[in-house]
Amino acid sequence: SIAQSYFRKAHGVLLLYDISSQSSFLSICQWIEDIRAHNSLFCETSTKDGTNVVEAVLHLAREVKRMVGQSKDHSAGLDLSIPPRAAPRCC
């Protein structure tokens, strides 16, 4: 699939869509299906009011840094569970 070529060397992926635009929301569905088997995290954010935007990006950056650090041991695994201090709207 085309998604596999995009993800080949990726350590993280952010999928962005406009929830108020039906075509934008529907277009993202295939991308979501393509990454679902990659232990992915869904975190709802809003650029309109800033909800969870910083938290989501920082969490992804921390996990990528951790994963890259572990890859030297060949034991890398991406744990995308939300840390306890994350905002409650993030799932």
C-alpha cells in the first residue's frame, strides 16, 4: 500500500483532519486503517482552542526519542499509551 512507503522509515505519524469538513474526515479513514496495526495512539486535539495540541506532539516526540534510544539494543517498541499526567480528553 502507499501508506507503507510513507511509513517505511518513520518513527511517528501525525494524521490531521478537519472534523468540521466531511470530506476531510472521510479522507482520513483509510490512513487510520493503514496505521491501526502499528500500535497507534488516537489523541483528540483542537487547533481552534489549543486543546491537547502541545501534549500530543510532546508525547509523540518523547516516544520517538525513547524508541530511537532503545533501537541500539534492537529492543525498540513503541509504547503510545497516554501518560497519567496527560489531559483527560486525550485517549
